[in-house]
Amino acid sequence: MTSTSAFIGRQAVLNRNQQLIGYELLFRPSGEASGVGKHTELQADTQVLVNTLNNMGTSWLIGSKLAFINIGEAMLSSEFLELLPPRRVILDISPRIVPSNELLSRARHLRSLGFGISLDDFSFESPAAAFLELANYVKLDIQHQDTNRFQMLASRLRSYPVIRIAERVETHAQFHLCKELGMDGFQGFYFAQPETLSAKVIHPSFRNTLELLNLLRLDADIRDVEQVLKRDLALSYKLLRYVNSAAAGLNTSISSFSHAVTVLGYQKLYRWLTLLLVTASDEGHAPPALQKTAVTRGRFMELLGKAHGERHDTCDNLFIIGMFSLLDVLFDMPMANIIEHLQLPEAITEALLHEKGTMSRFLKLVKACEDGQLTGVPELCAQLNLSSEQFNQAHVSALAWVEELGL
């Protein structure tokens, strides 16, 4: 597991009343960069997708607004787009795409799933104009053409059922012209400079990601899939964050790995893992002792729960609490900032944030065990009605399990 920082650019998109309707998400290789640099279109598209889904999350990046995401031909053809929440995403199609029957069919399918389609830097002479019948939005670059041509384009598009957005609006005169032409939306430096957002990121092991992909390809038992997730803190964190975001319409939060895998399904999980390989790494491991402690805590709490006679779902929750209890150290940020992106059940949140609730007693007990003096262990065991034999057996079994994982 490695730890780095991720960056993404964000520029506001406004309606005709200058109210915020969404953000265009832009590739940024660093905090200082203002463009894509030497990266290819596919590299830029993929990294924006990875950051949106796994490293930052749609809720943090766009709130309740729309996300305009640039896509080239390769990304349009890929199935990675289905990982995005369709009702929140507008696919900004590059003017460089030369449409084929397959690409037009693909765009039509994405529209049927609920995605919006936007045509960037549009002109009727561009090959990408073939996508016009499928578009919800059309962006006109006011810097890319003279005033007469811009006016002609804006007028001609009035007869199409699209929202016309003037982009790269940089002066009051340009804004005034766009308003007189009745443009439906605006984007550009005149309203807001692009801002670069950053987040600390933990990356899963390349080996574990490949192993999971292979298990899914072989249609392995869900318990085998769960075992791999349980030994990789980064994988488990990213999965629960993603699936809770994607499943925002559900009435219940997803906290166990088996539930997450069931809701997502093997096919979609395989697709998500394939995208995750972009950032998976086995170089420059983050403190291995930290990950080992996190996984040990999770297993130890799970076994203590079983010894206490807790239900299976409660034991799953105890594993999550133990494993995630060191995320604030790994991310070097307050636990509250991390937890808000996970949408975990209240009992887990209360234990991680405030050490409240019955499950927090198990966490206190496990933490006390990490103190060489075992301060407070007898009292905490008594509170949970756990005998010294049950405690020791769970501890030894947890340590043995972690050693078997090779951590």
C-alpha cells in the first residue's frame, strides 16, 4: 500500500442567471499545473475518472451539482463510464472524435442509461457534429472564433433542443454578447478561475488487486473475494466508499464486504478493479507495521465479537471498525473528514469518531492490548463478559491469521 496525493481541476458551469449548475472536472498532474502537460488524452481521462470515483468522490468534488467530464474516443468506448453515477454526470465529448456507427451507438446507449451528453468546442463542420442529435448540451468557445461566426453558431443552434453554453468567457464584453444572444449557460475566467483540489490517497497492493481480478474472472466463492479485501486496507476503504456512493439511493448503508460485493456484482466489481490498477502499486510501501496493526485490530475485534455471541453482521461491523480505526493516521487528516465520505452505519461512525456505543468497547479493548502494560484490559473484558481464555484465544488467533496473510 502506498500513499501519495491526487489532484483535480474544477471550474464552475453557470446557468443564464449565473447560478451554479455544475463543474467541469479537469486533469491536473500536480498542484501547480494548469493543463495536462505531456500526458495523453486517455491518461488524462482515466486519471480524472480514478480521482472522481476512488480518490476524492463525487460528493466531495461536486456536492449536489453536475459533473462535466471530458472524454476522448478511447474513454467513450470503454466500459469504465458505467462506474459513474449517470444522473450526475455530463460526458463532454471531444471535438477531435471522429464518429463511427459504433461510437454513435455507444453514445446512444449511454444516454439511455441517464448520462448527459455535451459537445465541446462545437462547430457544424466538426466530425463530432454527428453527435448533435444525442446531445443535451453544446459548448461554444468564444475565444475560438470571431464575433460573427459565434453569433451565427448560437443562432443556428436555437432550432435544436440543446442547452447552449458559452465557454472561455473572459471579459465583460464577451459576457454581454452572450447574454444578448440568449445563451443558456456560461463558463470561463470572467466568472471563476479553475481551482485545483487535492487529497491524500492510499493505494492498494498491485498483487491483491490482480488476485481479486483473477478470483472474479474464475467466478470464485464470495468468501474468497472477502478474504482478499480483508487483508488490504486501501482496497476495502475504496470499495466501501465507492459502493456507498453508488448505492446512495438505498435505504441502508453498506458496511460488510460481502454485502458490498453482492450489491455491486462481480461484473461491475471487475470493471472497478481494472480501473483501480491504474493507481495500484507495490513500490515504496507506506508503513507496513501500520497496515498490519489495522488488519490485526479488525480480525481481533471480529473474533472477540464471535466469542461474545454477536450476530454475523455485527462481527462484520467490528472488523470494519478495527481496520478503519487507523485511517486518520494513514491519511494524516481528522477521522471526521474521512468518515463523511463513507456513509457508514451510525454505530460504526459513533465508534470511530467518539468511541461511543457497545462496539466502541471492543475497540478500546483491542487498543489496550497494544499497550505493553495491558492497562485496563481486565476491566474492559469484565464489561464485555469475556473471560481471559476467550480474550487470549481471540488475540492469538488474530495474530496467527495476519501472519498467514503474509503482512
